[in-house]
Amino acid sequence: MKNNKNSIKQIQKLKKKKAQSKHQILQKRFSTSNTQKPIPLTKGRFKWKFPAVFLLSIVFIILAVPTLIVVPFISNSEVLSQSIDRVAEPEYEETLAEDSAVEVAVMRSQTSQIENVPLETYVAGVVASEMPIEFETEALKAQSLAARTYIVNKMLYQTEEVSSDVTDTIQDQVYKNDAELRLKWGKNYHKHMQKITEAVLATKGQIITYNDKPIDPQFFSTSNGYTENSEDYYINEIPYLRSVPSPWDEASPYYLDQETFTFEQVETALGIDLPANQQLAIEVTRTESNRVNELHVAGKALSGREVREKLKLRSSDFSIKQKGNHLIFTTKGNGHGVGMSQYGANGMAQEGKTYEEIVTYYYKDVEISYLDEAVPALVMQ
């Protein structure tokens, strides 16, 4: 019996052990499955790939479909109209030429062709070429008045038989047309052309007169502090071209200049003989405005104008210093000095002076008149 009882106990222990083992295995499996870390969605390529494509598709549909629906129904004329609106620009030439009763025949130096230009368009082309665009508007207006008066005077009193009224060079007045100004100014064309157009139209039809006749409105870049009497540079004494102080010109970048020449260069330009390796005896006489009237050197007398033009000096107000076989010319001012100083005009404008005040300061005893009243014959041609 005892053996039987032992056998039964051993069998029961065995069953219990098996049950415990099975329970441990199940418990281990359950524990493992609950503690295992889930795979983050941010690292699952497949899980993010589908939503991204889907999102991009939705964006495309929202943006593209309305365009695809609308575009077929936009006419060619509407597309053209939108393009024109984007590139539309002021018609400066049309605005300037409006109601212009006078045309100017301009000989173009580059092509030798004559260009017929409405008067105010011509004036704008001169002002844009002859005066720095950075100048004050009142100075640009004064230049407009001078430029218009110059061409009117020339058209009225032209004595030579020529095919054109004027050239486009410094022989008359420098002139550039619209295409040339676009090239000159580039991206600043519209801003600059608007400024020029406003200045010209503010003086439209106005000219400077003396005794009811258009004057010869000489102008130049920079004075030496005074303008020059007409007879001291040219020949004739003209009552409205009198010397006046022009202190504003000292601010000009062209106020002072210096040029050095060899004896040989001076001899060739002036047609004189200079003794080498000798100190020259140089004497000068001066005009009322302190420009050189006559230069006496090497036994020859030369006018200040002649020296300036032959040596291409900026001004006839010059002093000379000898250094060995070289002559150093120091000049004040830039230009012939007769009439209106451009840098002086700008200086006056900066002080608040109007174009009428500028013009009547540099041209003495003149009036500002209208073209159709002063020269009706020219307007009716």
C-alpha cells in the first residue's frame, strides 16, 4: 500500500510540475507580447508614403483644376490686354508733341539724315543732353527756355542755305532722340524722362525776348565766379549778355582743372616757337571777369579764346607755370563763360529761385514771352 501511495504522489507531483511549466510558458508569452515597444509611425516608410502622395494630389487638384477650367474660356484679346497693361508706359513723345505747331529739321551727325521733330520734343531732347538730370527742376526749366529760344532764333534768322535747321552737336545744341535716351538711361529712363517732360511742359511755348525779339541765349557749364561780357569772348557787344557774379559755380566738379603740355605740343597747337631750356617771359591781360584777354609769349600775342580752343582748355581763365620744357595750365570754370551758367542756375534753384528769376538774372533786361505772340509768323509756317 505504501508503495502504491508513493507512486500516486509521484504522479501527482509530475502533473503539478507540468501544469506549472505550462503556466510559466504562457505567462512569459503574454508578458513578452505586452511589453514589446510599438513601431513608431514616424519611422514607418510605408505608413507615411501613402498620406504624403495623397496630400500632394489634393493640393494639385485645388490649384490646377480651376486654371484648367478657366484658361480655355479666356480670349486672345483678353490675354493681349493683360500683357499690354503690364508693359504700358507713358507716351512722352506724344505728350510733348501735342498741339505743336512748329517742327525742327535736325541733321543727325551719325547718320547724315534729317529728322523732323516737333518743337517741344526737340527741346526735351536738348535739355536731356545738355544738362545733368540730377539738377533741380527749376534749373531744367531755365534750360528748356534757353534751348527753345535758341532754335527759334536760329530758325528765324538763318541766313545760310541749308537743308536742316540745326545739327545735333555742340556746334548748335546737343540733341538725342527717344531711342538714344533709352539707351543712355537704361532702367532709369522713365523716371528721368518724366522729370524732363514736366520741366519742358512747364515752360511750353515760352521764349526769352529782348525788345520783343528772341535772344541768342548763350549758355555754358561752369563759370570762374563771373560770366563773361559777349564782346570779351566773341566780337559783338550784346546788351543782354553782360558779366554777372556767379558764386554758385564753385560747387561744380569742373570748377578747377589742370593740364600739362610739352613745349612741342604748345608750339604745334599755337603756331609759335619756344626756346628750349630757357625760362619763358609770359604776360597776360585779363577781362572784367578775370579771364585771359591776351597772352604774350615768345614774341607773339594770342587771345585767351584762341589759346583755350587750340589747346582744348576748359576755360579762358587760366594761369601758366613753367617746369623745365613743360607748361602747366591751371583753369577755372568750364566753357566760354557767356550767358547762363548751368551750374550757377542749379545753385540758384537750390536756393529756391524760380526759372524766371534764373533766366532774368543771367540775361539782362529780357522778358519771357509766348511763341505765338512774339513770332506768329514762325508758328503759322
